[in-house]
Amino acid sequence: MGNEGEPLRLYKKALGYAQKDPEVFLSTARRAAEAILMDVAMRQAIGAKPTLEALLTVLGTSAVVPPKVVLAVRTIQNYGNFGSHAHAAAGDEISAEDIQPCLQALTQLASWYSKETASQADHESRSWLAATPRSRCTTRLADSTLIVVKAVLLGTGLDLLVERRGHRVAHLQLPWSDGLVTGVAARNLDVAVYNEQRVRRMTEQSDEVRSGVVTVGRVGYSMGGHNFYLLAARAGRWGGVTAEEFLADPSGAQIAVPRQSDMFGNILSALATDEAGLRDLGVEIVDVPHHLGLELFHLNKDILAVGGQNLRMHARDDDRYFELLDSTALTPAAQRRLRSAAANVLIANRNWLQEVEMDAAELHHDLMRTFHDLASDTGRFETLVRDLVAHASFPIDNTPESRERLVRHVLFESYRLGEP
């Protein structure tokens, strides 16, 4: 794998300069673009000099980078060149307004890069699993850095239970996607946690999934079923609008959300409509990668954002943002739909269950008893908090204190563990 962390670190760093020092933003944006293209070249095993021009020429000519992204990089390059020479001419001081085209181009590049690397990581993971011979008495567990999933995997004592059955557990970091279900069905994986509605739908549609995957049992609801929100900027168009006013007339709303996610489904549930109905309401969906956070509002202060709990907690630390709409403002029917959509289940391969000599009900009972015992075992609970702070995923600029606060919040809201 290439160094995905450095390109995104530079991207976030550039965004931090957009308002306070536009000239530094331009130079940092150019460095971020160069780092992104270098990482793409490394992933594709394409040789090129480590300069923006050389990388862009090689990757553009080979069609690895699509034309519209090439255009975005050219914009960043031209603005970077302008920024490096602007000080030479009197009256050429660069303002935040001047850099808007470069800011938009940089986010377009970062969005494309995030989608490409996520897709490649998913493909590489599946290929590796399919090609790697199974070891006898080894349980392949789909691990995760999502707090709500990692908490279950750590808190249920699954590793210890399986090891008592004579199996060694192999933890495999995999994306949160339908590939978890197909992986369990094909016995490339043995155990995973995934969204209940997606598992049910795939079971209904696929003979392979139906014959190979067993639903062990429900392991909880993300944020207790209250995981939906629409985030807005106070300085934007929706700053003075109430939830009731928005629901009565959402026309003109642009909602940023990863389209291929349960978060997009939550929008449809919240507004009690489908994709065609969104268009009829005058609502536009802006497809964004999962990693984008509050920088969305640097591009468009009028946009609305639907994201995960990391984004939610990050915004709660900043008075410039508020939740225009959340689960509590919706009808009881909509709240029920969203709660159902937030349920996660443990799934297992049918043959694996036979190998460890456990049926689904027995396994689920043992795991959940251990998990709920955390409520009365302060030592185990605090160990879980420390492990999640160390190993879960967080916004790139989160402090250790904000990470712990987020962990404790998710554990309480999702599982009623700890204090509110």
C-alpha cells in the first residue's frame, strides 16, 4: 500500500490555511496534489519523477487520472505558480476569495483520490482473501476501526471464546461494505459485523449468501438508532431555519453524503421518500467520500452534511455549526425506520459454526452476556475505552481528549455503557 496518510494530511493542512493565510494555502495545496499523484503512481507501479508536472504528464497520458481530474490538478498547479510569484508585484496580495477555484479543484482531486483508494483497497482485500490458503483451525475475523463495530469485537470476548474452541483468530482490516457478506458466504471470512438490513436484502437476493451465511444475532444499534442528522453552518443559507421549516420546504437543499452508504438510505427514510421523490422536493445529493469533514463548508457554506459520528462530534466542538435536523425532530414512523436501519448483526459462515461446534443462538448468548457485563465491570470498561482510543478511526486533527470523549459518547449512545 502507498502512503495514503501523508496526502490526506497535507490536504487537511492546506484547508486550514484557506482563510487565515491564502498564500500559504496555495503552496500547501500544490504539495498535497503532488503527494496524491505520487501515491497514485506508486499504487499503479508507474515510474515518474517526483514533480507535479512529471507525475501529471505520465498519469494523464496513461489515463490513470481522468481528464476532469487532470484539469483540477492543472488549476492547482497554475495557482501554486501564481502564489509563489505574487509577492514580486505590488498590490498582488492574495485573498481568500481569490483562491476559491484552487480550493474547489483541490477538494475535487481529494474526492477522486479517496474513492479510488477505497475501491482499490476493497479489491485488494478481496483478492488477497480469495488467494490466501486457509490455515487449519484459524478463524478469519473481519476487523474494523469503526468505534461502534470495534467495541463489539473487543467487548464480547469473541477472540477468547473462539480460542477455547481450539482456533487461532486472524484479524483482517476490511472496509465496511457488502464485501463482508460475500466474503463470509464464500468462506474467505468466517465472522463479521454488518448492517442488518443489508444482510437481509443480500440473503433474499443471493443463493450463495443464503446457503453460506448465518445471522448469529443482533449486536446493537449505531448510536442507539439516533444516528441521523443534517449538519449546517450557522453562517449559511440554513442558519436561521428551524427543523420544522426545513421539513415543510427543503427545496434548494444540497446534501453532501456518500451515496453508496447506509447514510444515504437514512436521508430517504428521514424524508419518507425515494431518489425520484428527492428530485421532486428540489433536493440535490452531492456524492462525497467518507473522509471529508467540516471542510465541506469551506467550499459551500450553504451545503448540508450527513456523516458519521466523528463528524457529528467534531461539529459539536465548534459553535459555527449546528444540527438543522436530527432523529428527534422526525415523526415516530420515521424514527422507527431509522432505528431499524441502524441495527447491526453478527454473521458467520455456516461451516465455521460446525467446526467450532456452536450453534448461532449459543454463540450469540455467550458473546452478548460478556458484552453486557461491561456495565458492571469498571476495569474492563476502562480498558475497552483505552483500546478504542488507540485503535479506532478519528478525524485527522482530533486530540487525545476529543477521541476519548467521542469513544465514551458512542459507547453510551449505542450500548448504554458508561455515563452520558
